[in-house]
Amino acid sequence: MSVRRTLAWAGIAAAALAAAGASSAEDLAAAKEKARACFACHGEGGISRAPETPSLAGQPDNFIQWQLVYFRSQTRKVEVMNAIASALSDADIRGLGAYLSSLPPPQPPGEPDDRPELTRAGAELARRNHCASCHTERFVGQGAIARLANQQERYLLKALRDFKSGVRRGGGVAAMPDAVYPLGDDDLRALAHYLARFR
Amino acid sequence: MSIRSKARSVAVAGISAAAAFGAAALIAAGAAQAAELHHYDSSKRSFWEHPPADWFLGDETEAQKGLNVPAAPATGIPAEQIEKTLKQIKLPKGFKISLWVAGVPSARQMAWGNKGTLFVGAFGVGNVYAITGPEGKKEVKVILKGLKMPTGIAFRDGALYVADIDRILKYDDAEDNLDHMPAPKVVYDDMPSFPAHGWKYLVFDKHGWLYVAFGPPCNECLPPTSVSQIRRVDPENGLAEIVALGVRNSVGGDVDPRTGDYWFTENARDWLGDDIPSDKLNHISRMGEHFGYPYCHQGNIPDPKYAMGHKCSEFTPPVLKLGAHVAPLGMKFYTGKQFPAAYKDNIFIAEHGSWNRHQYQGARIVRVIVDPRGRHAKQEVFASGWIKGKQDYLGRPADIVEAPDGSLLVADDWASAIYRISYGK
């Protein structure tokens, strides 16, 4: 990412933080400080380098907040996240939502697509299953709905499988199983490949 | 009970008017038409775990694209902001609304214990809450967590009942064990496990029957014979019987104190348009009557695809058309003494508000005046003002319960709060 782009994002980030109501300097500092613990696994700046760990940067504010609420209430069960979220207050959650959503999102992978046929199949599946109805045309998410574009491919696959098997609960519990129930595992792979590489 | 045997017993439950009706409908459909319709093979275990998808049916128009279920603020709304909203809520003269308690994430159905505890179920967050303490100093305690969309709860003879999608749980002596809830007994589990329209509302009648609705796993489809119905369950022995058929998504109901009859709210299908079909208030006047889904909506609109030759006159019409996409949820007959005498035996309905409509409507409390047989029904808006602009909310009423003093409590799963509506001083 260019320096200019980074600076632009930093400006947007500051504006977003102000708008979100996490406006005081202490709130900002507290959210940034808390987020450093997230980055240990989720990658510096919230851009994950680990295939099964999602990027957090640029996820919609309310999506991040809801996932933390689900982890805290054990509605969504991931041991390490349940433990971390159990210590978060509502204010912490609001701060993390505002801060992480303000970070520049991950970019499409630089190397050429090794499975273009999978990408085409994924694009067709995304169209047929109305993914954009909620996740938006550019798959950047909105409200409590996740950003999918350029998320880690293996994490996307895991999430799709978890919705299909019913392991993943909480938000989207009606719409997501509905979207993935009829899909086979090859379909899920195609979707994950397409979305991870989305341009 | 294993899932396999559960599927079998669900099938057994369908030996009844439901099965006969389903078979007749299939024959009536004819081969040519049936080929275009979504249909289900519910004889296999896989169906009960993963029903086919048709939430959107693939037929929403370009103009409807982008309408989707809005999400509440994850951590609720701070009390001071709620107080501000409540100042804008319109009520009839003499009534007032105040914040009873905040910080009850995704609060849905409410039920009183017999020692003054208010129990509250929840939607996305898998919690059940107990609210205790004196007015103005209410304490919210999470007494159960990690459940599957426990929207529906009920209380009877010291026990708390919770609907956990595919089983109804009973917690004995709940009120004496709020800090350490006892292990539950499963009192009924002849229920599918899919989440789509799987969240519930629980209502006891005075004989101990527990009314529970089973929604179809779709927006519009020809569902298998053991869903799209209301059953009543005897938690003492786990037996159940079907009381209504042809019901889409019902998450609200109450027993008429005048007759003992069960009345219920019903959410109509989506994607037909902003102004049709209307959501409904229904009354069961005889066992097993059919309310029209998926063939007929709001009593007079045959489904464009699924009517399959059926006429609306074959089905029980609603007592009242509540409006398109108003999303009626919890309802209660008013039996208290605090409100003016004209309110006695009226129905209050919590309308959750739209998602499948360009300009949201609902998100209000409606008063219905109707005779015990469902005649001469009229409705008026009782409390409103929670819609913000075209597609946003300040709050969404989800359930209503009467307090011992005759005031109404309203659960709001958007603000994660409970309000009190009182009359007079």
C-alpha cells in the first residue's frame, strides 16, 4: 500500500473514531492498546498472515462488536476468543469496533490466480446465492454483516463450513445457513477462493 | 432421543389432518406445476438438519435488492439515550412510558416468576435473564447462556421453561436458584433443529397446555407436514397435539381470558412487495383449522406460485390485517385494573417493524378491540415513534407482559431494554 493511501486511511480512521463516539483521546488510546493484543494472532494492523485466522481490519464496526458479544456470551464458541472476550466491557467492545473498522482493509493477493476456473465458479455461486444482497456488491459488508473481500481463504472456507454444520451461531443465523445448506464442499471452496481474491 | 428417531417421531406427529392435507395439496398441484415448486423430502434425516434453502426464493426484484435484516447495536443503547427516545414516543392521553431497565441484550419474551422475578429470553445472544430488585434499582442477571436462540420462555408452578430451538427445557425451582440454575429436564424434543424460523414463543393455558408454533424453514415453500403449524404440548408427559395448520412464522400469542381460546400473531411472507401481504392476528376457534400458508396470504391473496388452484375461501381468514411487514411478535390480553375500563380484554401487540420494505413500518404497539369470537375487530396505534428515517430504528418492541400493578412492560431487543407503560399518576 502506498504511503499516500495509508495517510488517507489514517485520516478516515480518525474521523470514524470521532463519529463512533469513541471520541476522547483516552478512548482512542485505550482501543489501540487493546487492539495490540488482537494483532498478535490477527496480524499487524489487523491484516492476518495466518490462513485460519481472519483479518479484522476494515470489518464493519457493528460486525466486530456483535462477534465480540457472541464470543463473550459463548453464543459463538471458540475457546481462545471466549476467554479473551469474557474480560471485555461494553465500552471495550465499542472501542474495538470503532478502531478495527477504521483500519485499512486487506488487499487482493499479489500473485496471479492459480485456479481461475475456481474463481469463475465462485463468482457464479455468489451471484446465484444472493451473497451481495447482504454483503454488498463489493463484498465489503455493512452494519453487522461481515466484509468478505480479501479475507483469508481458509478462514472463509472454515466460516462457510461452520454455518453449514450449524456450529457457527449468532448473527446471520437465519440467512447464512439458508445460503449454504444446498452447497457442497466444492462449492464452498469455490466461494472462498473467489472472495479471498476479489478485486 | 437421537436425531434419527426424532425425525421419525416428527413424522408420526404428522399422522393427522396435516398429513391428509399435505397429500391432497400435492395431488392438486399437478405434475407440471409441481416441477417448478420447491418441495421437500422430509423422510430423510438430512432434511431435519439442513432443509433446502429458499429464504430469498431467488425471485426478489431488482428494486428489492439490498433489503436485509438490520442489526441492532451490539452493546445495546445507553440509558440516557433511551430516555431521550422515550420522550418522543407517542401514547394516548394519560399514559406514559419510562425506562424500566437497560442492559438486557436482545431481550425477547418475558415471563413473571411467582416471587417477583421477571425472566427474559433473547434472540441472537443465547442468554436467559432474571431481573430482580426494587423499582429503579433493577438488577439484570444472566442465568443461562450458550443456548440456541432462546426467544421463547414461560413460567408455571415454580418452573422456568425455555425453548432451545429443538427442545423445551424445564428448570425446576428456578426462582430460588438464580445464581446456580439446576440442570434442566427435557420435556419435549419432537422438534426440528434448523434455525430458520426455528425460534419460538411459549404460552401456557390454565390447564397446563403449552402452545408452541413451528415455522417453515423458508420464506415461501410447500413445507413438510410437521411444520407450519401450532402444537400444544403437555410437559408432564411429552405428548402433543396439533391445534392449527397453515401457519407461517408465529412468535406471539396469548390465551383469551374470556374463553380460553388461543390467539396468535403471524408474520406473512416476504418479497411480494412493500404493501402486501399483510401480517395477521388470528384466532383458533376449532382444533386443527388451517390459516392458509403457503397457499393464501392475509385471507384474500392467493400466492402467485404456491396457491396451486387453492382458493382463499378454503382457509380461516385473519381476525385482523395488521399491515404489511409490521412484524407482529409478542401479544397480551389486558386483564389489569390500572388502565381505563375500556381497555379490559383488549389485545396489545408488539410490532417489531419491517426489514423487507423500503420505508419501514411497525416498530410500535397496537391496541386491538375485538369480541371473544373474533368479530368487530378494530385496531389503533397505542405507542409509536421508534422508526428513524426510512430504514433505521431507535427501538423495536418485541414482547409485552402485564406487571402486577396493571402497567405494561415492553421488551425491546434493539435497545436491549425493558420499558414500563403506565396510566394515571
